[in-house]
Amino acid sequence: MHRVGEMDFTLMEEFLRHINFYDTSFCVALIAIIFNPFFWNLVARWEHRTRRLSGLFGSPFLACYCLGFIIILLNVLRSHSMTVAMKAQPRWEAMDRMDVFYVGTALIIVGTVLVVSSFLALGFTGTFLGDYFGILLDEKVTVFPFNIMENPMYWGSTANYLGLALIGASPVGLILTATVAAAYKVAIQFEGPFTAQIYRERSQRRKHE
């Protein structure tokens, strides 16, 4: 038992030796990962409370499209910064194997299916926080992939990043992917109840009509 503990500790030491937590590219990627969900939740809640963006653009749809495109650009920047960080830091020989490569490839395929099918099921406004702009869906989406899991777009995106980290045999990629998962988990804790409240308010309005 003692030897197993020592082996685990040695493995962790070797893993951490391949990561420079003070590298500029790592810090930039970390900031991008944390900033993105914070930004879109902050802006969307502000819009829900004030309707300022809808007023500025003259339409809730145009305002939602604008925020959606900004979110897409931010996510492209996040992906780029993570790729730069992974390339800037060393590969780990223990991960540099064909079976790990195949698992990474499978994760990217599954992740892409989840992201694309989620977008097709929700549409642009459903994907990019249209609920906060008053653009509500008629009913809860229950088609694939929402019939197999909650928040499939977030977890599909996480699977993509994990796949890239495995293919690249990148310890820093694993750390950044874990941060993505944590950031999404926190975002879900805020978005889920707030979105549910928006639809409850609509139901109450309909009862009084």
C-alpha cells in the first residue's frame, strides 16, 4: 500500500514537472477560460434587467445576435490561447501513446457531435442566451442530445478540449481543461436557476392573461 502511494506521488511529481504555472501563455489561457462565462452571464443578466442592448439595437433579436457573435469570438480566442499554451509547454512521454491518441480523437468526435447537435436543437438565440433578451422557447427542448444529458454544449466543448490535450500529450492541456469544466460548472449554477425563473415568470403572466 505504501509503495502504491509512493508511485502515485512520483507520477504526480512527474506530471507537475511538465507544467510551468508562471508561463505567460498559460496565464492568458486561464484568464480567457474564467472570463468568458463571467462576461456572458454578466451582460445577459444586465440585459434582462434593463433591456439596454435591445433598446440600443432596436430589437432583442439583433442584440442577441450581437452578443452571440461576441461570445463566439471570445471562445475562438479561448481556444487559440489554450492551443498556444499547450504548444509552449512540453509533452509528457507517459501520455504520448497511440491508445491515448485514439481516446483523444474519440472525445473530439463525441464533443463535436454534442456541440453541433445542441446548436441545431436550440437555434442561434436559444444557444446564445436569447431567454435573457425575452426570446423564449415555446417548450423545453427534449430532442438529442438534451434527452441524454443536461448542458450538452458545455460538456461537449469540455470533451473537445480534453481530446486536444490527450492528442497533444499535454499536461498543461489537462489542467486547462479541468479549469474549463470548473468554469462551466460554476456558470451552470447561475444560469440554470435564473433561466428557470424566467420561464416561471412567463407561465405566471400567461395565467393572468
